[in-house]
Amino acid sequence: MSKKLAKCTLFDLHFFLSEKGQIEIEMSSVDPDVFRDAMENGFPEYEGTHKISSLLRYLNSMGNEIRETSKRYI
């Protein structure tokens, strides 16, 4: 039996269709600065902290752009 590795959600962007026929958009993300600080203090030997923080900034930027652009279709 293999041990299941822990994982966490860093970024989510969801589009839902409500019972009333309306589109609802939900976005959630780990704050890049909070992530960086937590990793630097709790797991300083991890080498990917900067890359993941940068990825989170990019995903938040693109998520915000998608949310704004999609308003034209909703």
C-alpha cells in the first residue's frame, strides 16, 4: 500500500450556472506573499518557492482578466 502524498489547492477559478440561470464566477488563491513567507519560514530548503509565488501572481492576474472579459458574455 503506497502512502498518499499531501497536496493543497493554490488557485481555483470556477464558473457555475445557478438555478436561476445566472452565471456565477468564483476565484480563490493563496496569497503569493503569504505563501513565500510561509515557505521561507517553514520549509527554507525548498527551492521552488520563488517560482510558485510568481506562478500565483500570474494566475491571479489571468484570473482577474478572465473574470473581467467574461462579463461581456454574461
